[in-house]
Amino acid sequence: MRTSSFVIMQIDSLLNPNESIFVNRIAESFETPQHGHDFVEINYVAEGRGFHYIGEDRVDAEKGDVFLLPVGTTHVFRPTAVSPKEPIVIYNCVFHPRTIEKWSESVPIPQRLLEYLSLPSDENSSPSWLRTTDNSGDFALLFTGLYSEYIRKADGYRAILCGKLLELLGLLDRQLFSTGEACNQDPLFEEMLSIVHKRCGESQFTIGKLAGQLNVSAGYVQRMFRRYCGVTFLTYLQNVRIDRSCRLLRETSFKIPYIAELSGYQDPKFFHGIFKRKTGSTPHQYRLKHRQS
């Protein structure tokens, strides 16, 4: 891989004093040059679709895609057009592999992931990149949490960032490297989660409709959610809907009744009640707090 023509980013230019993790969220454009870096980078496509140029490869990228890029990888995201209808929005989490190596002395980081993240010993070797898809919504929650903590910098945020990065690494190890039966024991449930996240904005979406789409019984669906998530289907659906509404409150200027509708709630009063129960604040209070932070 030819890297001499690319910009090389240094992690020291990104990290604040006493921090070991950098997180940002950006709508990609054609202005950013293709670049390499001396750090590990994890990308999550939060919105839209576009292309990810990695080395000599051009990869389609869309909402829910997760990319793990080791040290030395050259890449850049591009939207589908100069003024796309759907901009591609990316969360980036970066850190130096030495940070993870130090953590591994006291934290049981999976060895296969640790070896993958280690600094390349051969400068002429081509680093490999990995990709997975967020079918469950777990990556979305982790990245929104990482970004929120990094931006707000409330008391204890550095410890929380480290904890969330460890959780992110564990999830990546499970999806990228696991070969046992446990990770593939029920692809039908993965499909259930994918459908819930895609259809949660439909106010009439129910357990019956999910069961009908998959040609199984509603009782079977309920048992699967209790087994794998520890909650009922309705609780999981409500959590996904409230998570969507939180994102819309943070990132848009839409009126709250419209956000309620986009999140699957036709009754604004009911939406206010469940939102406060789940988050501890009203939608208006939540929006003000996150705009101030």
C-alpha cells in the first residue's frame, strides 16, 4: 500500500491532556483528504449512506455499518453526491494500541483482538481492516454514549469512556472473531432485532406484526426477547423508540410532536409520559440540557 501521498494523522493532535480516547461525530464531505494514522480507529455509520475508500478499495457504507481500522490504514468516507439527500454521518472512536496493551495487564481483553490491534511489526505490511453490521442496536447505543460523555465531560467521564470502549471492544470481538456456536445459535433472533430497529417508527408495529413477518408465533417472539435481552418485546421496543427520540432531540430542530411521531408515538401526551419515565426528564428539558452541553 502506498502511504507516502496520504496525510498521516497523529493521535497527539487529537487527544486532550489526561485523555486516552478521542470521539467525534461528523457529516462527511469531499473536503477531507484520504489519510492514514498512527492510532486505531473504529467508525460507526450513524446516518445515511455513502462510500468508504480504504486503501485501494471502495466499499459501500450505510447506517449500521461498523469498521475497525488498525494502525496504518488509509481511508476516507465520501457521501454519494456533493449535496446528497441523505448525508453520511459517522461516529469515530480513536485510541493508541499501547493504551489497550496496558489495560490488558489487568483487564481480560480477548487475545485475538489484542493481537489484531497491536502495532504492525513490518512497516511495509498492508494492514487489514474489518467490518460488521449493527443488527441489534448495541453499537448505536455505545457510540451515542461515548460521544455524549466525551462532549459533556461531566465528573467521572474518563472512567466511563474507558468502560464503554472496553464494552465496544468486547462486542467487536464477539462479532468479528467468534467462531463457536454461541454467536450463531439463533440467526432468527438477530433478524428480529434488525426488523425492530428498522420498523420502530411505525406506530402500529406490534409483536403480532413482527411474528407474522417471520412466520412464527407471538409467544415465541416473547420468549426470545426474554431469553436474550431479559425484557419483554414491548419494553425493548419502547427503549429503541426512546433512544431514537433522544437522538432526534439532540440532533434536529424538529418540533417535539413530530419527533414523537417519527419515534412511533401518535399520542404526544403518552410520549411525554414514557419519555420522562425512561430518561428522568421531559423531552423539552432533555433538548435544553444537551444543547447547553
